[in-house]
Amino acid sequence: MKLPASKTEMREQLEKQVREYLGRGGAVQAVARGASGRDDSSGAPGFRSFTQRPREERTYVPEVVAAIEARRRKPRETRPARSGKPRLVRKAVYDDFGEPIRWEWVDKS
């Protein structure tokens, strides 16, 4: 049986199977909510078996950890103070109807 590529194909395939089953005289008495007709032990695509594995030992590398800690604790260099240049920002000039006419550079401070 070919697996469907999309949800639409899956839905159509499932509806077709139900119609065929009911057409041969089959009847559905009750299906528990969340139950699946797919047998997960068949190795169907998308099925993953999560088995418990023993915990792996980690290799502790103290020199690498020490280098990372040293970089983290290193104080950051401060930037030099800004010069006395004015800080300019672009500001729109609007007409009476709220439409922008032009842009002007204005001192922000």
C-alpha cells in the first residue's frame, strides 16, 4: 500500500477504504477517540522507536572550560565618548492636507 504524500490524499484514501468496507457489509460499532489503524510495529515511515540507552560518559575538558570562563569574565572595552558633533535626524515637513512636502535635517538634542 502506497503512503499518501499529503493530508488531502490521506483523507481521500481513508474515506475510500471506509466506503469499500461499508459496501462489503462491514459495520463500525465504536472506535475509541485517538485510536489508530496503523500498526506501528510495521516500521511505517515517520515511526521512531525510542529505546532507553545507557547514559554516555562525558569528556570533561578543563582547559576549554577555563578559556570560555575567562572570555566571559573579561571586561568589555568601552567606546570613546562622542565628539561634540550635533546629532541630526531626518524630519518630514507636511502640507495642510497631511502629505509630506520635503525632508529636513533637525538637531535631535
